[in-house]
Amino acid sequence: MSCIDRKGRARLIRVFALGLGMALTLSAQAGAEDAGVGPVTKLPMPRFVSLKADSVNLREGPNRDHPVKWIFKRAGLPVEITAEFEQWRRIRDSEGTEGWVLQNLLSGRRTVLIAPWSKEDAINLFERPDAGSATIAKLQPRVLASVHDCSRNWCRLKSDKFDGYIQEDKLWGVYPRETVE
């Protein structure tokens, strides 16, 4: 009888140790995300990136077995990475739609949408990072632009049609007071 008790206790200890190991692993991953870094990449979380391809499937979960809930049809759109799991990234777009995409469909290139929430006719693009400087263009809401750099609440945007400055709070794809180099 004492042999059964020893075997039973040994099994119980192994199961407990395995459970504890799994709990610590999951806790470490959650802690990494809570601490502001992704558990896979160790890059800041959340963070903005852009879509690399013209067609990107947004899935309900982090593998190809999950159904596609949306297909993005425009390379360069800014998205926010909110979670990581193996080679999958959970992203959110400017309208709040969330889902999972393969990381190789994302680019570190920083882009923004001009005031996608705005009902205004146009947003001013300035010659310098100063609202008193000359307006060099008026950009429609939802225009896609590349970020050259951001500092002190202003971002320099570049495209083949313009090069100028806009206030960060008029953009989706950068955080308030974020420095982009």
C-alpha cells in the first residue's frame, strides 16, 4: 500500500510541477505584454506598423484554421499591433476592427491616415512645425502618408505630392508625443 501512495504522490508532484511551469510561462508572456514589450519580438507593445501587401487576410484567431473576417486591400495602411503569438500579430485598424495576421505581411515602415474620424473638408499641412507658418497643402481625411519623423507634437509627412508638417493629433498611426525618427 505504501508503494501506491509513493507512486500516487510522485505522479501528483509531477502534475503539479508541470502545471506550475505552464502557469509561470503564461504569466511571463502576459507580464511581457503588460510591461510594454511583445513576448515574441521584445519590441514595444502596442506599436504601429503598416500593411506590406495589397491583400491581407484578417483572421479571427492566430492560425490559418480560423476564418477570415476581413481582407485589407491596400498596402501601406497603418495598423496597431496589440498582441503577439508565435508568427501571428493581433492588429487593430483605424476603425477599431481587430484580428490576427501573419507577421510577414506587416512592415515596420511608418505611415498614417489623416484624421480618419474627421468630417472636416481638409486638414492643413504646414511648411514648418508651427501653425503660424504657411499652409502648403490641404489634405482630405483618410489620405495615406509616410511619416518622415515626429517630435514635439508635430510630424513631417512625405509623399510624391507633398512634404510638410501636421500636428500629431490630426493623425492615426502615431501616439501622442511619440518621437519617430
